[in-house]
Amino acid sequence: GQQVMQIPQYQHVQEGEDFTTYCNSSTTLSNIQWYKQRPGGHPVFLIQLVKSGEVKKQKRLTFQFGEAKKNSSLHITATQTTDVGTYFCAGVFSTGSYQLTFGKGTKLSVIP
Amino acid sequence: NAGVTQTPKFQVLKTGQSMTLQCAQDMNHNSMYWYRQDPGMGLRLIYYSASEGTTDKGEVPNGYNVSRLNKREFSLRLESAAPSQTSVYFCATAGGPDTQYFGPGTRLTVL
């Protein structure tokens, strides 16, 4: 079946260091979304990328969608303790499909 | 405006028991979803309902049934619970093929 691979599975950083998580699909995606889940919480939508090569920023977070629409990344600049949680990418494979295929997530720990 | 609500929040079952997880939304969304989340496995889709009156299997439907009772409510039933169904279950809704809004989850343990 169609899968979205996400790496790394875990990342431990010192507060103030940067962090990046990557997602890859073997087939072209219609769009990709990113979610954040705080410990003990539920996934919360961060952003959606639709266009080839798209780059979006939210304060210290930068999201990119690859030119071939098969890969994406989330980069956090100067991490803070509030960034702790698991970050998931979720791909939509067919235009108009309502199904998301989630990556396994990257769990971020920030050491103060 | 509660968004997406799930009941119960916690449940412990014995193997072979049955139960129904309830999900309700007041966002007037057409699509509703049930996921399970296991450590290191991310979120896996069990069933979804693109609109009232329709349901479809997701990635891991075995051992589960669903009912889209009306536009607001989407329930997940375990007919004969097994330890492999120990998990956190999330309900989600979407107004279209984009943002999904998740409920707080149900933490289920099957002994």
C-alpha cells in the first residue's frame, strides 16, 4: 500500500538548537499536512502544503514541499521547551481524497 | 462549541467483551474518521465516513465495525475485544480534503 516514511523517529536537542524532520513518499502526493501532538494530547493541525516547491513559515517553523511532491520537511529554528511533542506528516495521495496517510512521527525532546 | 468529543476517555475490558466508542462533532463536517495510535506506529486509519450514510474501510479494519448514526455522530464498535486492540483511539472530522480535527482520544486497555 501507499506509505509515508518519516525520519528520524526520535530527536533530542539542546534548547536553542535547530530541528528538522523529513517525510518521503514513493509516489506523488496531492498535498501534505503537518500535525503536532503534545505528550498525552491529540494531533493538532499545523499546516497544509499543496504546490510543488512550496515553502511556508510559521514563526520559527519552516515547511517545505519538494519539487516532485514526494517529500517534505519541517524545520524548527532555535527550539524551545514548548516545541516538545511528536510531529507527524500526513499525505493525501489522490486529489479530492479525504484519506490521510500518516508518517510514524518524530518525537522531539528539548533539553533545557 | 465543543468541536469533537469522544466517550469514554478511558476503558478497561476483558478479552471477549464488547464495547462501543462514541464520537460526536458540532463542526457541521461531512467526513469523520477513526484512527488507532500505538507506540512507534503513528496513526492508522480504521474506518472513515466521507458523508452521512457511507462508511469505508481504512488500513486496519479487522475486528471493528462502525456506524454513521447521523451527520454529527460516528461510533466504533469492538464486538469481541482482543489484547491486540489495546490502543489509543482518536476520532477526527474534516470539512473537506484538508485539515482534520481530532478529538481528545479514548485510551483502551484489553486484558
